[in-house]
Amino acid sequence: MNVLVVCTGNICRSPMAERMLVERLHAAGIDDVHVSSAGTQALAGHPMTPEAAAQAARYGADPAGHVARQLTEPMVQGADLVLTATRAHRAEVAELVPRAARRAYTLREFARVLAFLADEGTLADEGTLADAAPDRSDSPLQRATDAAARSRGFAPPPSDPTDDDILDPYRAPDAVYDEAGRLIDQTIDRLVSALAAPSVAGGRGGS
């Protein structure tokens, strides 16, 4: 399974999320997922900012070797799941590849939908997502993505739509980097925790 994380410059939020997601999925025993990142206005060829790299390392991820890339249509077409920093980035992904809208979420939106599915417990008798449908070759995250696509309209929206966004810390004070790192860490923990919860694989009917 291919996951693409998107922000603006691909030197702060998306590489932080990429590296943290890789580390958390590996720790959860979910290794059949390839995670990459890109930017809608990438500073192509640049590494992560020192502040972003420090945040990634602070939360247990390895920031080394990142090289910023410009988002392209083939990247989106090749992704099974696109996670963006903000709703504006999600809209840019959908504009670039309209068919990708169904599998594009903000990072916080996707974690929110998965948490909703886990809380619903509608298919708890099928066991955890990692154990459900053992004859299937797809990833637990792929099953979660399929369930989220069926169920995103049922998940209660945030009271403030901006809660689905992660603000850009680029050239901002350290406190903004701290908040971005905290939100990404918290959101990825929520996402990966939901992958181990009952019922996510089945989701709910609907369009």
C-alpha cells in the first residue's frame, strides 16, 4: 500500500508526518505500507528544516535523508491514501486528480474518521483490524482506508473546521513548530491506535 503525505513546501509538516507514520506503523507491526511525501509548492531538493527535523526526532522518528519533492499527478495516481496537512491541500490534490478525492483526507480528518469507526464497534466480533479477514492480502491500513471511504459522511465533523488542519510552522517561532509536532504526534498515535481497534475494517454502509 502507498501512502502520500502532502503539505506546501515538503520541508516541515509532511516530512514530519511521513517519518512519524513510518515509525509508528513499524512499531505496530504494520510493515507492508510505503509512506512518502511531497509539496504543492515544494522547495524541491531541500532537506527538512532543522526545527522540523528536531520535532521528528523528538517523537522518535528519523529525519535523516529527506529531500523535498514537488507534488505531481502520477504521485497522486499511485497513492492508495493521500493525507494532507490542511483542507486546502486536500482540495489541491482533488483538483490535480479528481478521482483521488475519495481517498484524500487531511491527516487529522482521517484519524478522526478511524477513531469514529473504532468507537462504533459495529464489527467487533470480527476481531481487530490486524486480525480480520486473514485470507486477504491487503494491508490493515488499506482495509481502514476502504472503511473510511464508506463511512466518512457518518463521522461527526469537528466543531471548528480548522481543527482538521495543521498550521504551517515554516519561518514561525519555535512554539509553532512545537504545536505542529505535538498535533502530528497526537494524530498519528490516534490513527495507529484505531488500526488495532475492533470494527474499523468493516465500517458502515453508505455513500
